[in-house]
Amino acid sequence: MNRILSVGSTFPAFKKTAVVSLEKGKEFSDLSSEALFNNEKWTVMFW
């Protein structure tokens, strides 16, 4: 299901593997909604 969220919408819970670096051995990291909710910064997600 595709859904567009706007400011103030509740973001769905997730856990994804993301590319975070070009450094060998440190290219990937797991990102979760829990870590972003506790960050108090703007985040743009698309996948």
C-alpha cells in the first residue's frame, strides 16, 4: 500500500538496511523508526 504522509502524520514502524558510507566494511547500517523518533530532527525517507 502506497501512502503519502505529511507534517504531523504518524510514521509507520520499520527496520531497513541502508547504505551509509563508502568506507570498506562500513557501507551498510540498520535504521529503525525507533532511532529516528528519538532523534528530534527532520528526516526524509523514500524507498
